Amino acid sequence: MNNNIRGKDNIFPEWKIVLMMMIAVFVWACAFPFIKIGLEELSFINLTIMRFFIVCTAFILILILQKKRFTKLQKKDIIPLFLLGFLGVMVYHLGLNYGEQFISPSAASLIIATIPVQIVILAVIFLKEKITILKLLGIILALIGVIIISIWGKISTTLDTEYVFGALAVVIAAIMGAIYTIIGKKYLERYSGLSLTVYAILLGTLGIVPLINFSLFDQVSKMSLNAWFAVLFLGIFSTVIGYVIWYVVLKIKTASETSIYLYLVPILSTIISYFLLKDEITYMFILGGFLVIIGLVIVNMKTKTKVKQKT
């Protein structure tokens, strides 16, 4: 039934869907090096504030102009969605931005790519979901990959405490992203995916308002064109346009079909970071990245059930 419904809604030819998803993958991959560029002139807190000031402005305009497309916000959900948005979006981005002060965009993108792994781990711990040996193998491989990237993923042979803490902050960000996904599923019974995202971000952003201080205005007043381009790209392209494309395609394709594209994000981010920032790529980084990608593929594999025929 779901396939038929999706088929009727499909007003795009296949090549346009592929093109849209490649645009989404590209803007998401670019986010990691552009965060690094933004951090050259803004603190990790101020970069988060500026990015979501732009995002919230765009989402409010979309909400006003396309009101009929959004599920009505229920009063009882305001506080839960605020907490969901604050932890799953704001704390996620604060952790990611803090971490990228010390680790490379490539390393950050690979750690963030393990969110599906974190989701499985959290589901096993808190939802008592069963896990197959194959998925367990995928989790172990991905986590080993993260450890390799976090400790040996840079050229320096000495163990840098700031680098490790930066990697840990990004791991925490990935966990927050996983929590957002798991808890958000409950609200998808009452809200569309786009509505939930917009409400969670708009409400969650209120949580970082107390972090605004004079340093924000001081740093913004001195921002170069490069920094402005990075912040605007992060807000408009990596967040607003990326999410809108994602939910448009999800109306046509299943989540499992579209999630395949997400494997390209850390790979493309590493390539972009190498050419844009001369990001270092070591043999250990390649090994860690390979283990993460293989682990992700295994974790997201669907187990085929054999149907016994009566003879």
C-alpha cells in the first residue's frame, strides 16, 4: 500500500530525485569544512547562534507562506519539542562546532556518520530491542573506526588531549542526534517530518538565547566575506535547503532507499576538505574511515527472512 501511495505522489522523474539527493549530500558534506571556516572568526557558540538565526528566519517565513503544509502544533507538545530541539539540534551543533575547533572536518563527518550505529545501541539499551550478530559486528567495526580516527587520525604521533576531547564532543553530538531520531519517531505519529523538524528547531533555538553576549556582536561586526559566506551556506543550504529536499524525496522514496545516499557525505566531505582546507589524510585515518563506512553498511543491512514453502 505504501509503495502505491508513494507512486501516485511521485511527480518527479527518477533523474530529478537522484539530482535532488546529490544536491542534499553535497550541501551536507560542505557543512563540515564550512564550520571550520566559520570557527576561524566566530566562537563555537556564536557560530551556532548565527547559523540558527538564519535557519529560524527562513523557517518562520516558510511557516507563514506555506502554513497549510504544516501539522498544527499542539500545546501539550511545546515543552517536549523544545527539549527535543534543544538536545537533539542545539546541543548536537554546539558539540559538533566545539569538536571541530580541534579535529578535522573529515574526522567530524565520519564520527557524525555513526548516528545510525548510536541509534541501534540506544535502542538495545533503552528500548530492549534485539540485535543480530551481524549488526553487532557492524557496530564493533564502526566504533573501532571512530577510536582509530579519534586517537591516531592525524599526522602528529603524540596523543593530543585537545584532539581527543574534540573527538569526544563530536561523539556526544552524534549521540544527541541519535536521541533526537529515537524520541522524534514518537512525534512522527502526530506530525509530518518537516513539521517536526521546523517546530523542534524553532523551539529548541530558544535554549541558546541565554548564551548571547557582547562577544557575538563584536565578532559579527568583524566577520570577513569568507566567514559570512560560510555562515550563510550553513544556514540556508546545509540546513534549510538540505532538510526541505530530504523531506520532499521522503514523500516519494522510502527512508531505506534515501539513506543509501548518506554514505557519500563523509567521503565527499573528506575530498572537499582536502582541496578546500588541505585537510590531512593519514593511512590510519583512511583505515578508520573504511571501518566506519563498512560498519554502517552492515548495521543498515536488512536481514532477509527465508519463507518455507509447504510441499
